Amino acid sequence: MNIAVAGTGYVGLVTGACFAEFGVHVVCVDIDEAKIAALQAGKVPFFEPGLEEMIRRNTKAGRLSFTTELSAAVENSLAVFIAVGTPSDEDGSADLSAVRNVAIAIARNMSEYKIVVTKSTVPMGTGAMIRDLIGENQRVPVHFDVASNPEFLREGSAIEDFMRPNRVVIGASSEQAAAILKDLYRPLNLIEVPFVITDVVTAEMIKYASNAFLATKISYINEMALLCERVGADVHQVARGMGLDKRIGAKFLHPGPGFGGSCFPKDTQALLAIGKSNDVDLKVIRAAVEVNERQTGLMLQKVRQMVGGDLGDKVVGMLGLSFKPNTSDVRESPALRLAQELMRAGAHVKAYDPAGMEEAGAVLQQLELMEDEYAVAQDSDVLVLATEWNQFRQLDLERIRASLRKPLVVDLRNIYEPADMKRLGFEYVGVGR
């Protein structure tokens, strides 16, 4: 089977590469000529473990190619996946301009039956909009189907999530479309992955409802962490006690500086906007967003207290800039938000991240980017652990202590044990303990 993927961002590239790994012939399309040229040379524009090797392998095998020409890609494909960005508009709603443009372009290049599939996270009703746009812009009347196949890819483990997913959601406008999409995912039958076959609008809703629930779970444990600090409880033991209940589960019960990235902040805001346009006040989601927005101020307060209150002229060393480990993505990163607030308060921030340095430097030019963890610690007044990269779990703590002006550590990811840090001579504070 031949498919096309419109958009070579995070979702599009992972989708295209993984389908090629399944043995499907895939052409990925983008209007960015420089990006396509880089991909043709085997260079991926962001960090995702294993992706570059997968792209090179499948390109060499002839199953994966890249182009700026949508017309040929549509003509030669049975299914066309839309995987373009849907950023937040000023009111929080999803900006669907790129989706519209791709749908119109597909319509104008359609000469025989196609399935047009949204991979991007899109509001409920987008499938119907795409159907209308294609019907209005076809050069000649051609039968087609519209489907929704939302992605559930975690940055840092996206390939594993695609190749061994918890479920595959297919929202289709016909039995034929559903059958073709199921056939695309046929290799997953060997590992008995559940399929959810439903209508298009329900599939769109599943994606938003899933992300909003996970974001709410993070905000919930962060509220519990704040209460734990006030009453003297240990949030990690609270989370463990909760997570062992199978009705709750242990995932996403990790306290910290809040959620970030390209999905949760954008999708919760979009869901609130969808609720508002349908006269539904989504109070739980609104509260989750408000708690998350509060986290930066609470983390800033921890750093203030550690250095005695005044951040003016203080040097703050920060380990981690990406919103989570194993990715270079700094979009809506809690670490970057905190760095910005620290600088606004008068601090000088030195930072290191294993993958997100270039991206972070482009956002906050005032950051002093260092070559490694120990350069960050050298002559800093306090060290802040902001992203839980594995290499930060194995620091030479004696060297860190000797490098700091004072042995002060603010651990926003609870990487280390408080008793161990105090025994090593550090003044240490975590989150919720």
C-alpha cells in the first residue's frame, strides 16, 4: 500500500517512518524546502531516540521518501494523512489554517478514491469540515472518505508508542475506510493491540479527552504535593499508595514544576474553547490549567527561599531545559518558564540540557548555555534540577558540592533522596516531601 503524510513535524515524521517500518511505501510532504532537503540527506530536525536511524534505514530500502510536491504524493497514494500543526489561537482554540490548506490541496489533486485521515489533534467537527472543503474544491467529482486516526505518541518514546501502542483509534466515515486503515496497522495484530473503531467525531473527542485527563492527573498530584509539604507527608509515598489501586494507576502521578510540551497545554486550552463554544463550562479542565499555571510561581518561591529571598545578582545553575527527558522540545517547557522568571527576578541563569540547548537558546537569548553539568554548577549560588534526564541521576555529587558557592540544591523532579543529600552536606529541597 502507498500512503502520503502531509507535514514533517514530530507527528508526521514518526508516523511516516513507522509505517515504512511496517513495510508500507510512504512519501512525506512538506512545503519547507530546507527541511525536506535535510531529511533527504538523513538529518532529522529534532531529537527523538531511534528516529534518525529508522528514517535512514527505510529511505535506503526505498520505502520512505520526502518531497515538496503534494500533487504526485496524493496521486500515488490510497491514504493521505494530515499531520500538520494545529497551534493555539489567541483565544486558546486550535488554529486549523494549515489543515484547511492541506485539505484544499488534496481535493485539487484527487483523481480517484482516497482516504483523507487526520493525524493532527483537531477539534471535534474537523472531519466534517475537511469533507466539505474537499467536496467544494475537487476539480472533478471523486468519491473519497474522511477518517480520524489520532496519535498517542509520547516524545522521547514515540517509536515504542507507535510500534507497541495501548490501542489504535480509527474514526471512519465508512466500513471500507475502516477496513483499509486496519489493514495498514495489520502488523500490530501479532501483539494483539486493541482497535477502537468508531465514527470520526468520537475519535476526535477521544484524543482531547485522553490528553485532558492526563493533564488533570498531573495537576492533581501537584496539588497533593503542595498539601504534603504543609502537613509533613511524602508525596512519593502518597502517589505510590494511590497508584497501586488499579482504578487509578501509577502513571502521571509524578510531582514537579507542571506539564508542558506541544500537547497538554495546547489541548487543554483548545478543549476549554470547544466547551465555551458549546455552552459547556469544563470546570475540572479549567482547574487543571490554573494549577499548572501556578506551578512556576511555586517553584520560583522554592529557589528564592533557598538563596535567602533575594535573587538579584544570584547565579542559578539549571540542569534541564526541555519539557521532559529524551526530547529536544522546549515548547511550553516548565524549566524554560522558570528560567525566564528567575531572570526577571534579577538572577543570572546558567544552564545545560543534553538535547535542547539550541532550541532553548533561540527562545531565551539571555541564558548562558554551558558545556556540561559541572560547568553549570561551577560558582553557582544554587543548583536547580529541572528536567529528569537519566544522566542527572548519576551526578558526581561531591564534585557538584565542591563546585557550588554554597551546597544548595532545589530538585524539582525529586531525582535524589532528601536524607542522602543532607548526609552529603547539601541543603536540599524537593517537591512534596
